[in-house]
Amino acid sequence: MLKSRKKSRAIVALPIYNLPTTIILIVAASLCFSNSYDGNFVFDDTEAIVNNDDVKDKTPLLQIFQNDFWGTNLSSKSSHKSYRPLTTLTFRWHYLVKGELDPADFHIANILLHTVVCILTFFVFEILLEWKEPLIALSATLLFTVHPVHTEAVSGIVGRADVLSALFMWLSIICYYKGVHTNCMVIKYNCILLCILNSCAAMFCKETGITVLGICIVYDIIVVNKILPADILKLTRLNYTYQDVKKYIISNLPFMVRCTVLSLSSIFLIVLRFSIMKFTSPTFQPGDNPAAFLNNFILRIINYNYIYCMNVWILLCPDWLCFDWSMGCIPLIKSIEPRILCIIGFWLFIVVFMRFLFSKTDEQLVRYTIMGLALAIIPFLPASNLFFTVGFVLAERTLFVPSAGYCFLFAVGLRKVSKIVTNSRIIAISYCALLLIFSSRSWIRSNQWRNETTLFQSGLKVCPLNAKVHYNVAKVAADKGLVNYSKSEYQEALRLNPKYPHAMNNLGNIYKNEQYYEEAEKLFRAAIDIQKDFPAAWMNLGIVLAVINKNEEAEKCYITAIKYRNIYPDCYYNLGLLYLANRNLQKAKEAWEITLKQNPHHKQAWTNLVLLLEEMGQSDEALSYAEEALSYIPNDPAIHFNIGNILGKDESFKKAEYHFKTAIAGDLKNAVYHVNLGVLYHRWKKYDKAEMMYKKALKLNPHLNSAKVNLNKLNNLKLKLSS
């Protein structure tokens, strides 16, 4: 499929793709996931993009390098510690180009990136196969291209972290290949340096990117130097003299230098990565990764191994796919049960496989197999819970790069089988059927990722015991106004996980909105008992206590919420309302000023602050704040209305008229706005216009007393003037 350039004295040039191969990969990569191009922001996209100020250009550019992937400062206890600044930069670029968050732009970019990665995957497979098996490379790449397990990474926008990381990982391998096979020392050093820089970029797209250096080392040992496990085993059985060892080191010095450089670079990047998060670990809840919280070490290992089996099964048969595998999605193994047989079978297969790897029957096949395993296992290690605890049970997007190893092994095995069987057409037809099945599954799954309703409903079919799935279904139902359905799903989530504070908080909010304050208070208190540092639950408890006139306790709740989340404009806003109710006007003013400092787009805080300052007799300051508000919310009717009122009292009728008209244009059905414009005309002695405004107000709201009173006053004035 590729045409190799001739080796020159100085370098080995990279081969080039022929057009048919490229077209096939582009069509396959884009078609499988193309139906997600007009999808919405779903699931984790909300926190990582929609609610992330780093993406919306509300923070300095350098802040991206101080915050985690979700926009929380890395030094914060609530930080997830996922550090992917390059991925966040691409999100920010979308916003800067368009001026808004348009999900279609993000989805199209993901599909294009996946297409590029698939083309590079073919290149990488050819390198691992030493340019000897283009058919295996193409077969493996096509399987990788259409694999349904990639849907989350491609159709879910936050999955871009995995796709971008894979892009730089493949570039790193390509650069390393070039560096190894060139005779020009300048190019060699530059290519090795580029390999390391690409691995660094991959790591800053997603943490697993660092593992590419391990793949490069394995490639150098197995493919370049043809050192197999059997050779290493043989070395341990022989007695070598000092001179033999010295001779071996000298003859293999370039290889050893390369491996040393890559190893030291890996250590440096790992230390750098941990230093960025101050060598602290994120805090997870038992529901995030239940197996990690098992006290029994043996049970913990058994459950981890079962999760490995599940990852392998999803690669083999990607029918059982879910957006979230936490909580009860995979029930814990706590005693002897049939699922342990899966683990035993898994390890028996590995033992048999290892025996084959240490054989010398087919050295080329052993090399290909080891490289496939390296691609599958090494990038998976950060998600394996072996070195540190992760905050998930199973995540399909973490299989984006490991799936390349699986596809490579599958294609190598398929080629081996096709040489053994007499009728190879059956193998070809079966392979094409598999591609068709995978493509169809990817298309269907991609369609489910287009909106949260279909995504979460699909999760119910796969993981009905997952409380988080029911929680997300309930959230979407609440947003659609399906309150009863939402309540039942929250209750189901709490039945499955009675210690689920977020479900308690959201169900409490529903009861609060329905004015069932006693039930709401119980739920908020229960959520806080489980998770002391839950700022939203503290704030919501404060709101309920304020409603039932427990103002002193409500204030303590608000202050506690702010202690756990110091950047919390909504909490400061509610604290301001509490101070206003207690007639502590100065404190209310201070609370709303902090609200606006933290969120200058908080409309209600601007409105309330302006009204408060008017009430305090500080009209000039009120006008100043109102005019400042227009720089953040220029089309807000309430702000224009308040400016109109202030200017009207100051008899700046012309300016006041402009702001009243702007307010009315933004809210045509607001009768009060029409009345106040009528009052302005009334005082301005434009009586016909005043009458027209009063009548419009009464047409909008026939029971508006102020309109009736002012219209009567106007009519009496007209009679008096006419007489």
C-alpha cells in the first residue's frame, strides 16, 4: 500500500501514502461518526467546556496552565488534578474564533482529528511491521477506524483529550523511527528531541500520552534490535566475562543511549507532571471507583482483574457501552461467584500467551505480537489502578489508544489464520462483515451521543444498577419540566445508593421549589452529613432556612458554603438577599459587590444592587453601577429600566426615554415598563404619549393598579387644562 523511497547515504526517508489508502481511511473515519456533527454539549462537556471560564476567555490565558481540565485551580482540594492545558487551549480557540460556544464546531473538529489520527495509525502500523505487511497494516487501521469503543472519544467533545493525545503519540513514534534509521547525526538528534517533545505535548493533552516513550523503547528493543524474550532468557543462563559485557555495550552503545535518554525523559516528565499538582492526589468518593475502597487487599485485586476482563470484552464485543461505569454498574465481587471464572480464564490465556512469546518458533510473529501488546498494555497502565487510584471504574475513551494494540493483534492473527485455512475467502468475508457490524454500531452509538436524553436513556439499558445513570436521567427530566419523572429517578438513584449526596441535593431542590421545605431541609442536611465539604448543599440549606425565617442559621450555612468554595457568586447573591431581608443594607451591598466581582454577568445582582443603592439614597452611585452593568449585559431590560427611573427622577427626560424604550424593546410584554415610561411622559408634559403608554400597560395587564391611578390622574389633569 506504500511506496518506499530509496535509502540515501544520510537518511532513510519516510514512505508516503498512496491516494486510495488515504481516501479509504478518510471515508471510513468520517462516516462512522458523522451523524454527531450537529450534536449538543453532553455529560462532561458541560463542566469542561460550557461552565469552564478558561474556555470562554474569562480568565487570563496563563490561567489555563494553573487550572485542571475542569477549570478548577490545581491547588484546590476539589481539583480533579487532570491537567490537559493543550486540549483546553483548543476549546478556547473555538470560542475565540466564533465568539460563542457552538457545539457543531467542536464536533466537526473532533471528527477531523479522528480522521487524521486514523491516517497516522496506518503509518505507525507500517513502522511496527517494518513495511513488510501493508495488508495487515490496512486491516488493523480499518478496524481501529470504525471501532465503536471510540464513540465516546470522538462524539463526546471532552474525548478530544484522548484523540489529541493519540495524535502526538503517533507523531512521537514516527519521529523516533526517523531518528533511529537515519545516518545523519543532526537529523538523528533532532528527531529524538522531536519524539520527546511530542510525548510531552501528548501528556499535556492527556496524562496517558507520556506512555508513548515506553512504546518507543519496546520498539527499539523488539523491532530495531530484534531482541526477543527468548534471547533475554538465554542471556540470563550464560556466564559472561567482563570483556564480553564491555564488548556488547560498545557494539550496542547507540541503542543503549537512546533507551537511556527516553527513560530519563520519562522520569523527568513524570516528575514534572506530579510537581504541577504539588505531588498531591485528587480526592475520590467510593462511588467513583468502588473497588478502590475495598478494605480487603485480595478482594481489591480480584475486582481490578475483573475490570481488566471487562475492558478486554468491550474491545472484543463493543455492544455493552455506557457513558458512565461508576457506582453499581459493575457490582463488586465480594465472595466466590461465577465471575471469578472469567478472571481465571483471563490469566490462563495470558500464561499460554507468555509461553508463546518466549518461544522461537516464529520470530517475526513474536515481534508483531509483542508490539501489539505494547500498544495495548502500556497506554492502559495509568488507568489500571496499579500505580495510583483512578476516579473511574471503566472509561471507554481511555481505550482509544489501547484499542490500536488490540486491532493490530487482531489483524496479525487474522493474517496468520488466512495462511493456514484452505479457503481464505471465508476469512475475508468474515472480516468485511465485522467491519460492517462495527461501523453500524459506531453510527448507532454516535447518534446516542448527540443529546443527553438519548445518551442517558441508553445508559439505563446497559447499567440499570448504576445510581449515577438514574441521577443524570433525573437531571435531564428536571430541565425539561418533567418533575414527577425526575423525582422518581432521583429516588431510584438514592435507593441504589443511599449515600449519594448529589442526588439528595437535587431532589431537595425539587422539594424546595414545590415549597415542601421540611422534606428539602432533611435532604440537604443528609447530604451534608455524608459530604461535609458540599458547598451547593450548604447554600441550598441556607435558602430553605431563610424562607422559614431561621435567618441566623441560614447565614452560617451561606458562610460555610463560601468556606468550601470561595468563588461562589450565587451564594454571595443569596447571602445579600438574606442581609436585605434583615435590613442590613450595607452588608447586602458588600455581598452583591463580591457577587459581581466573581461573576460580572450576574443580572439579578446588578439589578438588586442598583435598586438597593437607590433605596439608600445613593442615586449617583446607583447610576454609576447601572452604567457599568451595561458593559457586561448591554441588552438587559431591567438595567435599562432602572437607569430610566434614575434619570427620570433627575429630570433627564431625553436620556431616560431612551433607556425606557430600550427596556421595552427587550421585554415587550412588561406592563410596568410601559407605566413608568408613561409617568416619564406625564412629568415631561407629553400627555398624549403618556396616555398611550398607560393604555398599553392596561392592555398587557388590566389589573395593574398603578396604570389605572396614573391614567385617572392624567384624565383629570386634561379636563382641568381644557376647562
